[in-house]
Amino acid sequence: MTLLIAYPKGRLGDELLEKIGVSALGPAVDPGRALKVPAREPGVELVFLKGADLVEYVARNVAALGVVGSDALDEKDVDVLELADLGLGRCRLSVSAPVGVSLGDLAKKKHLRLATKFVRRTQRWLDRQGITAELVPLTSSIELAPALGLADAIVDLVQTGRTLVENGLLEIECITQVSGRLIAARGAYLADPRRIDHLASLIVRASA
Amino acid sequence: MAIHRPHFPDLLFDQTARFRAWEQELSQLFRARGYRELSPSLVMSKMREGAVRCIDGEHIVGLRWDFTEALADLLALRFDAPPGRVSYRGAVFRRPAHEWEPVERFEVGVESITGPEDVQAADRELVRLLLEVPAQVGLRGCAVQLGSAALLAEPLRVEAIPVAVATEVATWLSRRAPHRVYDALDGSPARARLVAHAECLLAGDIAKSPYAGQLEGAYRELLDTENVARAAISADVGPHAVTLRVDTADVAGFAFYTGPTLRLWAPHAAFELGAGGRYDGLYPQLGKPWHAAGFCIRLARLLDLADAHPELFTQVAT
């Protein structure tokens, strides 16, 4: 039976394919713009998906395995197996504010507004900190929000911090470390744990 | 007030026929094994967070979210002695974990409510009964997974881990993510011991766990259940033969289950098709010193599976 593995698009996907591209679980042909291609390993096909969608495909057992950022995984919080932290695409989910504004300043605000793509994870952090805030859900160019008055600060992924600096922001609190995770559908794992373990070990080895 | 209609499944002719046939087959099986059917009210006598509620004039009514709890309320109130084998069938209404899941779900199931002397016999009987289910609904390629929430609950209790952290640890362990267990225990003095224990559960090697001494009883119970299941399976080589898997890291539901747990899976299924286990904490909370275990079969998920993968069924009733 053909088994589907979902790889992420974007920066994490590029990093993964750089490492895994020549291995058995790399694409057998140049994918170009194709979203589904055979892998070198017989009986395995690869699909290329965006993070949040990828989690759905694995959660519903359409794809048996997938690689996705822990940020997307935490936002979905679905019952998938998380077999390994691949350590790829390392970055931080952080609170960033205009230069000169501290976390204490934000916590004291009567009506704090935080712009973010990561609503669930941010809310969990706020709950733990005992801070209340209005979350402004955005999907792109989050760094613009404080400068244009849409929010007081942002919660977003930070890798080098250069985009923040270019937009007058500074990282003031790291909420969590983010990295690529190898996930598996629970049903697929139960149906054939040996095959899933074998494929998982190939991915872990190739991406080390 | 706006009328909200979440995802309730409408069943058309073929699905209804299939659903009724399965419900009847399973009810007959349970009856043949001595389980007497009870039908607790669709309206719960208490309310809990997350219950699907209706407005009745000035009152709020909570719909049945779970048969185990509905039966426990009924049995603890009406019986002086543990009633033994009972079965049920009907709908439960639950807020879905995922948006694609229906709110109204059809279930059939059994519970065995006994005194302490019948606990082992009841566990063995239930696992044998669950193994008979795939043949009744014509489903092939199934796997039954055995776990034990007690293998995690005891170490967490010994280390006095707060409930919120314990829940997180159980979630990540069940998802086979020891790196997340490590993160969840940040700041706990028991972190190294519990992570080592988690690794042992994932490897199925309880003997190496720092808590091995405390877990002998729970582990023996799981192995007994496994032996009974293996003996039952070895006699069956037909198209509905079931594969048995023991996963000591399957500790899901550790706050409720107190002994061996059972799950029924099929290839391609997004969710388990049946689930249950031993839960000895519920009846004492209701003032009855009874022991209980059971499982339910989720017919709504079986219907979805039959639609998506008819090839998994030897005969699909229409």
C-alpha cells in the first residue's frame, strides 16, 4: 500500500530537503511546482504542504508521517504522535515590542493588544503569566502592527531578529523554542509500527 | 436568540441500514454474553463544562455526553449491589476535539460493575469481547491496543506532580514525545526520574524504570490482559483476525482510568473505533465501593470509515 509523507513548504522545507533530498525519502524526480511526487523509497509518495494544513493531513491519517514546525503543531494541538525533534529550522516564539518598552510596561497596560499568528500558544503564555490582553489575529507582516497602532507588541517567530530591528522592534521575552518535528498519524503507527519506525528512522538519520 | 446547528450527521438510506445492522449485531453479541441493556435518559442529571446544552424555557438542559457517567448516576442511585454486566446503545452529544467531528455520535458499549473479587475476570472477559467486535461488523485488518494509565499515574502521584503538569506529561507521553515530557517537567525536582520512566514506558521496558517496584501490580495486570487476548487471537485466523499491540506508553486518560485500557483501530481510521478500560475511581465518588470497566464502540466513526474505505469491510450492510 502506498504511504504518504508530508513535507513542509517554506524555510523549514528548504532546510529539510537540503538534508534529505539525496536520501531514500527524498523526491525521486525534481518536484518543480508539483505538490505530490514519488519518493526514491518504493511505495512512498511525498506531498508538499504548508504547516497548519500539513498537521490536518496527518491528524486525519491521510498522510502517515509529516515534518512540521512545533509552532504549527502547538497551534493545532491535535492527537498526532510526535516521534522526534529534528532540530531543523530552529527559532524562537517571542514577544517583541517597540524599542524602550519592557515586558513590565506591557503587563501594566490597562488594555494590552498583542498582534500574532499564534493565538493559542500566546493565550497559554498569557494565562501562565497572569496577564490579560486582546489578541489581534494577523497572518503576515506582523511587525507592522505596533508601528501602525494596531497593537502594542507582537508575538511572532524570531530567528536572527533582523526583521524586528528593521521595523523598530526588540525581542523582550522568549515564549518557547521552535523546531521541526517528525509527526505520525496514530492510526498509521498502530496499523504498521515497524514500517513507520523504519521510515521515521530514515528521516531522523537523514536530517541529522 | 440565533439558532446554532453544529455538525449533526444525517444518515441516508444505506448508512441507516448499515448503522442499524451493526447496532443490532453488537447488541445481540452483548446480550448473548450476559450483558443486560439499560437506557439512561438523554438528559443528564448534572451539568459539566463542555456539555452540549439546550434551552427549555427558563432552564438549561445538559444532553448526555457520555454513557459511562450517565450509567454510573443511574446505577449508583438505583442499585444496592453492583449490577454486574450492563450494555447500552444510543447517541451522545459532545463538543468535538476537531471541527470535522460530529457533535452527535452513535455508540454501543458494555460496562462490568463488580465487587473487588471479580475485577480480573471482568477485565479478561472485556478484552475477549472487544476482540469479537470486528467480525460482527465485518471489519478486517483491525488492531487492538492495550495500555495502562496506571503505569504513569502512580509515579506522578508519588512525586506530587500538580494536575495541570501531570495532564501535560500524560498527553506528550501518549504522543510518544519524550522531549516534550522533558519540557513539561521544567522546574520539577523529579524531572530526571520521570523522563527516565517515560523512556522506559516508550521502550516497553518497565524493569529499568526508577519506579519499577511500585508498578509491579499494574504491569502484571496489563500482562495478564495481554495473555488472555493473545490466547483468544491465536485461535482466530479468519479475515477478521485482530492484531494485538501492547503499548506501555499509552497512558491517555490517566486521570480517569485506573487499570488496563483498550483501543480498537483500523488502518486508515483517523480515530480509534472503540475505547475503554478499567476505571475504579468513579463509583466510590458516588458513594458505592464498586469496581468498573467497560468499552464503547463508536458507530459514527465506523460509518465514516465504511464510506471512505469500503474495501476494509468483508460485507457492508445496505
